[in-house]
Amino acid sequence: MKTQNRSHDYKEVKTLKAATAEKAKGETTPTKEETKAETVIVPTAAQRLINAQKFAILGTKFEQLKAKGDALERFILSNDGTREKLTLSNQEGFIFEISNTMTISKVLGVVKEDVNTLIQKAETQIMEFTI
């Protein structure tokens, strides 16, 4: 199976600062460190389209997690401390129910913390993503 060479997906473009510095030096070749620090990799149109699709996936994930977090918040706010019941079930048909308010509060606290962590992680991925 052949692997695709993706080097054609990006092209190097010198920044204005690098081009000006090179011209001011009188056509001398900049050192490798200067070139490395002052060049920008610009993705091709095809790579930008692929990145846009990936960004859409990240956006969908964030929206779904945010909706779950909102639903959990509404659930927690609606609890009155007397009628809660937590039910767990598996694919084998086994069901476990608990109605202890303190235990349910602890479980909901852990779930809320985990959902908030996932939401923050998804938001960070979106904020750091480059199309």
C-alpha cells in the first residue's frame, strides 16, 4: 500500500519581515535559524477544505457536550431532595436503582465535573484550531 506524500499540501511563504531583511542584507542568504523562525507555512486550498471539515466535527462535538451539560444542570436544579432516583442498566438487562439523596448528589457532582472538563477541552480544541 502506497502512502501519500502530503508535502504538496503546504507551501512555505516568507513573511514581509523575512523578505525585507533579506533584501536589506543585499541578496545574502539568511541563516537556517532565521529562515526557520521567519517563514510561515500556508496550507493549500485542498488542505483548508479538509481542515474546515475537521473544524465542523469539533464544533458538533462541542455543541453536543454543551447540550449535555445544560441538560445535567437543569436536572440538578429540578431536584428537590425527596424524589430523586438513579437507575443504571446494562445490555444484559440488569438494573440497579438507588434513591439515597446524598449518594445521588455525589454521583451528580462527579458527572458534572467530568462533563465540564470535556466541554473545556472541546472549547480549547476549537480555539486552538487553525483552518
